Amino acid sequence: MKLWIAFWNIVAKDFRTYYLKPPNISWGLIFPFAWTGMFFIRSGRGLESIADILPGVIALSILFGTTSLLSVTVTFEKKNRSFERLLLAPIPLELLMLAKTGGAILFGVVNAFVPVAMAAFLVNPLRVDWLVFVPAVFLISVASTFLGLFIAVAVSEVFEAQTFSNFFRFPMIFLCGLFFPVSALPVFLRPLAYVLPLTYGADMLHGAIHGGNVMPFAVDLAALAGFCVVLFMVSLYNVRRRWIA
Amino acid sequence: MNDIAIEVRGLAKRFGDVQAVAEVDFAVRAGELFGFLGPNGAGKTTTINMLTGLARPDAGTVRIGGIDCTRNPRAAQHLIGVVPDESNLYPELTGFDNLCFCAALYGMAGGERRARAGELLEMFDLTAAAGRRFGGYSKGMKRRLTIAAGIIHRPPILFLDEPTTGIDVASARQVRRLIGELHEHGTTIFLTTHYIDEAERLCDRIAFIVAGRIVGVDLVANLVHPVRDKQVMLIACAPGAQDLVGELAEAFPALECTCPEPGSIRIEAREPIPVGPLVHFIEARGAEVSEARKIRPSLEDIFVRITGIGADAMRREKEKSGGKQ
Ligand SMILES: Nc1ncnc2c1ncn2[C@@H]1O[C@H](COP(=O)(O)OP(=O)(O)OP(=O)(O)O)[C@@H](O)[C@H]1O
Ligand SMILES: [Mg+2]
């Protein structure tokens, strides 16, 4: 009960001070607009191609939305020392890091529905297998957030966190089967796709939106969950080793 | 809680080639106000960080309230409150929201949080600023709110890292009064400072730390005792203070004369010091006396004796590095 109060207030504070700020909200809206617009114009095929690019736009919305936030809620707070306040509180480190990431996970999930809402407005009717879509969005959000956490605790400056996350984010745009299948990649790049969590998430989204998944959902789910656990454990290890050093 | 609130043995910490803390041992009794006194870079903050779970010792054991924190430095977080040397509150939140947030970290429920925050704002004279952003507070206000945040959960053990550095005289006095009140109410307090008079006034017991090592620990009363009956006088004169020390010692065998810094002579004696004859003697030798001042012997003298560091030098160094917030 007491830990729950702490957990909830950490999440609520981050929401109030970071996530619900106008720049973040507009970012959440502009980003999917820009990507949808860009691919729409580029493909030149008209509205029917929206279902093809929607999974990619959703995945990127989540990835960019969540990873950029962690550099603020974690790296920035570490830098200005307010993170120490949290480390001094009697909260298990696991719970503390879940609280610091919980808001970003939620933010990622909300971000995912922005392009969906736009697409639903343009394509009538938009057929989505929600039973696959919802867990996929949730797990992509968790995995991206934990990737952001991994980056945020590995660096000490906010700008480093930004640069370092781009190192992961930009290759993911091309390698994870978001806008063209992994099989279209040169053979030597394909293995790389399978060590990135977004590949599995995007596969599920393709399946949920136009039935275009190449792996069984169980494999996708297991891989995503595995990435989540590993990234979280490595981040915790890094906090213990580097921040309580 | 058991009788010893903080127990430290063989504590050590190294950063690269700097041995920040070496072989530190001490114990603080429950309810005691323990001073940790030392110059810049002595290892005070590093020690506090190791005691409060923000740093992992290279060697040694730490017990807080009977809990062994050696393996898990954060094992006793529920027993401690910490006021760091630099504020670690949220600049974008108001004073009131900062306190409520800190209270929530300790599991306090909504109504209790608000009541406690209001009570502390009142106690620290910050009620009028409660709704303003913390980032816009003055240094003294920031420090007071940081102390309030440190005691929001009424911790039995409180760590204060240089609580009066960098704030004005009135704020410092207020902070000292509040520390005294907490002490009276039974809180165990671990206080670091480089102000010797502050340590002397507030603390029950003091440890002197220099270059990461404790060079003396005792009750303030015991530390002061050997110098209490002493008369001390400081004479500022130029030029040639140094050369005069020897002559003075010969002419006044009952006095102990030293030259702590160029241009000043320090006289110590068990009986009243003959000021007139001394000044005459010095002026007769061509040196001009600009000031002769009796000083109350204090911990400063003991500090100088056991560390070999002049307290003025320590203060100057501190001021040069700037009062931090
Ligand atoms: N994170 C760190 N990395 C490298 N060196 C450090 C670190 N923290 C402290 N030190 C070094 O350890 C020594 C002790 O520092 P510490 O901050 O504990 O001193 P202090 O007694 O608190 O000094 P001050 O009065 O200036 O606050 C110093 O030489 C300092 O430079
Ligand atoms: Mg310090």
C-alpha cells in the first residue's frame, strides 16, 4: 500500500511535469502526421496503401515518443541530482525504475492510437485485430521504453542520451520491417533485424492490421517479452553499478 | 532502534588516484548530535553518500539503526533523512508540491502529506512562498525547503551536509535553531560542517576528518577542556613578526609565542597576558602593532593543534570555492 503511493506519485509527477507539457503533446500529434503524410505522398498510391504503412508509423511513433522521454525523466534528473531524492527513498530499485518508466510506457501506448485514429478517419472501415494489436502496442511500448532506459542510464549527459538513442533508432527505421519486409533487406543485414525488438513488434502490427505477419504471434510475443526483461535487468544492473558507485 | 544509531568500521573509498576516505571508524549513539568537521575535499560528502546508500564503499562495514548496510547500501532508507549539500528538489514544482511529493515517496497518504507539508512550510517560514516554483527561490529559501524535505517523514536519523554553507547569517541562525530543536526531540543527527564554531555550539561529539582520515574524535566538552583555562592573544604587527617570536619567548618565559602566519604573533598563557609590556616590547624593536586582540580559545585551537590546518585558511578556501547551493 505504502509503496503503491510512492509508485503512483512518481508516475503522476512525471506526467504532470513532462508528458502533459504542450511540446510533448504536439510532438505526439505532429510525428504521426508527418510520417503518414510523407509515406502517403511518396507511395503515391492513394488511400488504400495506408493500411500498409500504418504499422510502421505506429511503431515509430512509439519508439521515438518513449525513448526521447527517458533522457528527461532519467538522465536529466540524474544530472540535476533530483534522482538522488528517489534513490534516498525506501523504495526497491526495481519498483523505482518501473515507476520512472511507467509514464513513458503509457505515453507510448497513447501515441500509438494517434495514427490509428487518423487512419480510421481516412480508411473506412479500418479492420484491426485488436486482440493482437493491443498486446503488440503494449509490448512495443515497454520494449522501447526499456531501450530508452538502457540508453539513459548508460550516459551522463542529456545530449549524449539523444545522440546515443539515434544510434539505435535510425537503423531501426530501415532494419525492422516497418515499411518493407525484412526479406527485402540484403542478406548480410537480415540477422541484424532479428536482434532488434521492433522487428517482432512490427511483425505483430502487420498481422493485426492487414494479416501480413511473417512469424507466428507466439514467437513475436516471446521475443518482445524477452527483450523487455533483458533490457530492464541490464538497466538495473547499470544503475546499481554506475549510480550507486 | 538499538543504542548505536550509526556504526562505521574501516570505511574506505577511492576515486581514481584520490583516496577520498580511508579507514574511517566511528559510532554515533541514538539521539546524539555528531559533528563531522573537516576542510574542503576532506571526504565528508563521500562519507555521507556511503552512509545514505548513494555510494558503495570500497571496504568497511556500515550499520544504520542496527541494520547491516554493507551488502545493500539502501537497506536502511526508511530510517534516514538526508539533506544534501546541494539542493536536489524539483525546480519546476512549487515548494508545497515538492514537499508533498517527498512525503509520498515515504508512503504518506494524501491528507497527511498536505498537513505535514503545511506544518513544515510554517516551521521554516516559507508559507508565503508555498505556491511559488522552487527554481525561483533564493539560496536561503532553497536550503530551508531542502531541510524540510529531509525531515518530512520524521526520520529518527538525519544526515545534514553543510546545512549553513552559502546562506546569510540570519538564515544560518534559523537553521541552527531548527537543528537544535530536532536534536532536543531525540533525532540522531550527523552533521558535516567546516564552521568550527557551529560544530562547537551544536554538537555533542565531534570527529575531525582531514584527507579522508579521522584525526580525532571526542566529546566537545573534553576537546575544549585542555584549552578552556588558557589565555590567548593575537597580535598583528609588521614587519618582522617572525623574528620577534624568539626574542619574546626569552623576555617573557611564562608566555608561549608562535607565529601562525606572517604578520601575526600568537601568545598563549595560563595567567593573564601583560598586554602593555608586550606591545612596548614589540614596538621598541621597530615593528608596528596594528591590533592586539584577546581570543576565546575554542575548538579552532584544537583543530589547528591536531590537524595543522589554520581555520582561517580553511574558511578562505571555502569562500574561494563559493558557497554552494
Ligand atoms: N565522484 C567523484 N569522482 C572523483 N573524485 C571524487 C568524487 N567525489 C569526491 N571526489 C574526491 O574525493 C575527495 C573528497 O571529496 P568530498 O566531496 O567527500 O569532500 P568534502 O569533505 O565533502 O569537501 P567539501 O567541503 O568541499 O564539500 C575530493 O578530493 C574529491 O575531489
Ligand atoms: Mg562536501
